[in-house]
Amino acid sequence: MAAESGAIQARLSTFDTAMVVFSLVVGIGIFRTPAIVAAAAGDTLLFFVAWVIGGIVSLIGALTFAEIGSRYPRAGGYYRVVADCYHPTLAFMLNWSQTLMQGAGAAGVAFIGADYLMPVLLPPQWRTPQTSLALACASMLLLLLLNYGGVKPGARTQNLLSALKIVMIVGLAVVALLLAPRAPAAVQPAGAAWVPRLSAALIPCLYAYGGYHLTMNLGADLKDARRRFPLAITAGMLTVVTLYLLLNLAYQRALGTPGIASSKLVAAALSRATFGPYGETLVSVAVFLSAAGFVNATILHMPRSFYAMAQDGVLPRAFLRVNPHTQVQQVGLLFFGATMLIPAFLLGSFEKLLDYVIFTDTVTLAVVASTLFVLRRRRAGEGAYTMIGYPLLPAVYVLCLLGAALRVFTLEPRLALSGIAVLATGWPLFRLGRRLFSRTR
């Protein structure tokens, strides 16, 4: 029998899906977060333990979200499943805070790119936090202008920037392990109790491993999903963990753990130790371009989320306007630009943006992951992929997320409270939006 018109056809193989998972997770954070992890851990053993535990937690999370997606294969992601399992108001509040968090996350990546570009362009006396802010904002504004000119220029920019990442990571790690001189052994001072150090180190690790939650959108595209989903996700995440450990091993061998902690631009420091100043320049430019690629990809897709929310009557209909000549959602693009630039000015550094993003993200992921228990109780999507270790593993995953959020709250209470305030503003916005904008549909 012919497939129903408009139905999604399962086209992805196990390998295809594993590579999609890999691409969703491997981002720019691995070039910046190791310094934060090493400083928090305080010694080599805890440094690597944090990366391993973060990878295991993220693998459990990917399997959890894969089952949610298999049991609830609806367009709309977070919003639909939380609205159905709990309440539309809570769903909008989470979606609203996530929407604003995406802008802050893109700004954080722009800061990484700016920090790597500064030594290439500027003399030491000009490399200040204010200069980093200016470069980050300039790159975001340039990408916004490119995308404002039309979808095609934005897509062409993305195609130009997207191919560097994996080759750069693998090449840098392997060549550095083969060629870089080993850092001299350093006596590491005794740190505080290991539990608070490990919990603080896990926060940037979870950031670097982020993106796996999008596996919930892949269920309808994978052939024989019940059998192949766990294989694909496990293979993809194990590849990510292996790659991250390989690169961190190269960092540690060439720089030592104290050297990692003191090297904010750790990939540049590794390149300098391996190739000299020319290699450092080349890798710094490549990291900047990779960061620009991530920011540009976020600019391309986020206005579509505003479009969907406007279709549901919870945002003004102005977000539905599409320029007939350029296919640009101009209102959505300008709004997303504001969600990037305002947090950049208010927080002013990657570290502050990281804590804000992680707090908001972990709270949201914990709530969405908990919907698996509701879907199981309702027997929704019977016959779909089911993860092993239920209910223990998803419960551990949710507790780990809440523990990370609590740790951020203790370290940066003002940033956590600002995240809670953004989440709380979603309630009146949802009620107001339903009253005002749904009437004009």
C-alpha cells in the first residue's frame, strides 16, 4: 500500500542517526570549557572523572528523550509534550525561557569566538573584556545583517562555516598527541573536598555535551526505530565521549592540568605547543569561524520557533509575517537579535552566560524528561522504542539535572534567580497572549 500523502517516511539508517546525534552534540564548547572544568576539579583525576560522568549522564538523557520522541512523535517538541502531560501554561513558560536561553547561548558561543580572535587581531594591551564584548556583538550584528538580507545568504554563510569542526577537533587531538612535547609534571596543591569540586566541574561538562535532547525529533525518521534507536544513540554519544576524552588527553599531555586551568583559550595553547605561533593563529581563526557557524545556524532556525508560537496564538501575529522577496521573518529575526545582544551586554562574559544557560536548560530538561513517566503510565505510543533501565535511569538523570541546577543556584544565585524570573514571566505572557492574539486568528 502506498504511504499516506504527507506522512514522514523513515529514511535514516543506524549510522545516519548516530552521525546526526554526533553533530547535534559536538559544538564549540570543547574549545573553552576544559579550562573551567580543570579549574573547578583541581586535579587530573577529577578532571577526567567529570568528563566521563558528564558523558554517561548525557547518554542516559539521550536515551530518555529518544523514548519520549518515539512515544510522542508530534511537531512542536517541548511545548507539545509538556502541554499534553502537564499543562499548556507550564509548556509555554518552559518554551519561553528556552527561547530566550537560545539567544544567551548563541551569545556565549560568540564570546568564545571573540576570545580566540582577539590574539590574532590585537596587541596584548587591547585584549580586554570590553574588547571581547565588542567583537562578540560585532560578529552577531554582522550575521544578523546577512540573514536579514535573505534566507539564501544566510544558508550560504552556514555552508561555508559548517565543515571545519570535526576535522579540526580530530586533527588537532591526534597530531598533538603525536608531536606535542609532554608538559612537565607539576605538584598539584590539595584542594577542597572532592564532592563540591566534582559537582562544580560537571556543570561546564554538561554544557559541552548539550544538544542530545534533540534526539526526540528523530523517531519518525529512523527505520526499525524500536531496535535501532538505542544502537544509534549509544554509538553517537560514545563517539562524542571518546572524541572529547581524546582531545582532553591531548590538552593534559601538552599543558598539564594546571596549564589547562590557566589557559582560557586551551585549543590555541595546545596548537602553540604543537605547531608554534603559526599553528596557534590558524586554529584560533578556525575556532572563530566554527563559533560563527553555530551562531549563524541558531539565527537561521530560531525565528521559525516564534512563527510556530504565533500560529498557536501565544505571540503576536507580527511574528507570522514573512518578506515575500527574501523569505525572512523580519520581526522574529529582530526579536532574536535582541535576545542575543541584551544578555551579552548584561552579563558580559562567557562564564556568566554559561551559568545562566545551564540553570535554565537543566530545569527545562528535567521537567521534559519527567514526562516519560506520564507517557509510560498512560501507555502512550505502545510498541515504540523503550529504553533500558526504566525507571531507575531516567530518575537518576532527572536528579542529576536538578542537582546541577541547585549547584548553579549556590554558586551564582543572582543568575539563577534571573532565570527563574524569566520563567515566571511566561505565565502572564501566556494568559495575555491567549486573550489578545488568539482573537485575531
